[in-house]
Amino acid sequence: MDTGIFGENLRQLGYTFYSGVPCSYLKNLINYAINEYDYVAAANEGDAVAIASAAYLGGQKSVVLMQNSGLTNAISPLSSLNYPFRIPLLGFVSLRGEPGVPDEPQHELMGKVTTQMLELMDVEWQYLSRDLEEAQKQLIQADELVAQNRPFFFVVKKGTFDTEPLKKQQNLIHSNEIIRRVYKDNQRPTRHEALAVINSVKDKETVQLATTGKTGRELYEIEDSANNLYMVGSMGCISSFGLGLALSQPDKNIVVIDGDGSLLMRMGSLATNGYYSPGNMIHILLDNNAHESTGGQSTVSHNIDFVNIAASCGYTKSIHAHNLEELEACMHEWKKTKGLTFLYIKISKQSKEQLARPAIKPYEVKERLQRFLQIDSIEIKEVDGS
């Protein structure tokens, strides 16, 4: 089908934000998205889902694109982010390894189980028709489900989209301007103490995103507020979620609170964040060298220089804070000067005993945050049949 007309149909329905990972079956739709709209090239498919999901929460109807081999990478956010938070998105996944169609051996199994995986995750899906008129009808049906806070995926077979040449791209080049490395002993406060400082700097223009586990639970105990989001799964996706929200809400200050175990799981997100470089995002890493939320097992962060890595990925500022006073001062400085900032602090392995869990359900957290952001429900629009 004509890729440009199909893409215009998507625009008429309000879909102008795209994130994904390339696939040859989807290259023409991806080229169209890059040529015409906001497209975020994610390091992996799970990050793409997190980015697109946050953009939707921030008021932009979003599309995620991936090869079916990458659907396995996206299982975590689809099952533990989109499902419990009831965050919808429109997805396109290729059908590499389609039974009866010659393909590479690594695609054989995924070709057999792609649609079964979507069904197991309670994701509605359809094979996308090659006929434009029929595909337009399918888009309207899919959009109706998205409007009900449900993700919908089109499974795309080989040869579905007509050629869409990729226009010349202007690469975004962002380099580190400020780096402050370790130069004295670390205070190693508790996570609770560090979170209390971070929360004290919050204002009505701030959104705080806390990674899964005890980070979100302790922030909830310090102060539960409408501009907090507590990730309950999707380990490693919090900074990608922050990127999507920062890009869709440029007037808000997006504070991402991460942990070493979480960041290690999806370190490719640092490169993506640095490339798109939203100036309204600060990425705070609380490093205790442990998976403390699950019993204190050691991570492999002991020998990693996160500050240098973030700087090399293009974060405008990359700073090692040695104590709570520096942590607070750096946050106040960021609020004045902005710029994508990585703020690192060593914390102890101590945590509060009898730590509560949020009483509010994940989808209620999402809805409350949308009200804080003043995001109205998006009306379903009819597709022009031309």
C-alpha cells in the first residue's frame, strides 16, 4: 500500500510520535515517520515501548515499531508497565519467520509464536491488510481500542508497505559540557535520606519518576503526590520513560530517580537520552552496589564509572555528588540552568524496615498524573478515505 497515504491516515487520527527499532519489513513506515514526525530511535524495543508510553501519558498519541524478534525484549514493559498502568499505544510488529515464507533460521520460532505472545499479554492484534481501504478501516478499529486505554498491535507481513525513501537526516550532536568527578569521600546516606532531599526541591512544575522496588515505595512514604509516578515493574525502563515524558512535556521538569541495578539492565538508554538531550530532564542515580530491594545481592556496578559513561553519551552535565548538601545544591542549580543532567550519588544499603507499598493502584497513579499535567482525553477522529 501507499506508505505516505497510510501515514497521513495515522496523522489524522492524532498519531505523530513514533519510537522504535528498525526492521526491513517496516523500513518504509519507519522512513516515513523519520521524514515527517517526531521519531525516537531507541536502543532496544523495550525502551521504545517505555518512550512511546510516556509520550502518550504526556499527551501525544504514540506509535511503536519493532521486529518480532524484538517483541521478546518488549515483554517486560508491555506486561508490567502498559498492563498495570493501563497505558495504551499503537504498535506495528513485523512477521519475520512467517510459516511457509523462506527466511533466516533465527526467525523461525518467533514467526510461529508472535501472535500467541501478543494474546498471552492480553494485547489485541490484527494482521495489517495490504489493501489501503481495508487498512484504513483497521486503523479506526485500533484507535477505538487505544481510546479505551488498551494497546493494539498490527502484525505486518513482508511487502505490506510501498517504497518510502529516507530523506537526508541531520544528526543531533550533543557533547558533555560539565563533568564533576569524585574528589573526596562519599557520605553514603540512606536511600530515604537522599529521596527526602530530592523531594524537598520539588515544585508544581516538577514530575518525579521513581524506579521499581524500594525507590518508589520510599518516595511514596516520604510524600505521595499527584506529580509522582512509582514504577512497579519494567526494571531498567525508568529513564526511557523519562525521555518520552520530557519530550512530550517540555514545560515540565522531569526528575528521573534510578538505581544501579535498574540502569545496568538497560544501559543503552543513556545513549538515546544523550542523543535527544531534553534540557528539562535530570537523571539521578542512587548507587548502593546492590539489588537491595530483593535481598541485597551485589550488582556489578562497583567498577563502573557511570559519570564518565553518561558524559560520553552526551549528557550536558554529568556530576558526582558526594553528600546530601551537594545533591541538593546540584538540583537547585539544574532548575536554574537546565540541560540534560546525570547526577550520581553513592548511598548505603540500609532501608527502612516494614516499608509500605503504595495503596493507590498503578492506573490511578497514571490518571492522577495526567490530571496534574492537564492532559485531556483524546477524541477519536475519522480517517479520510482518500
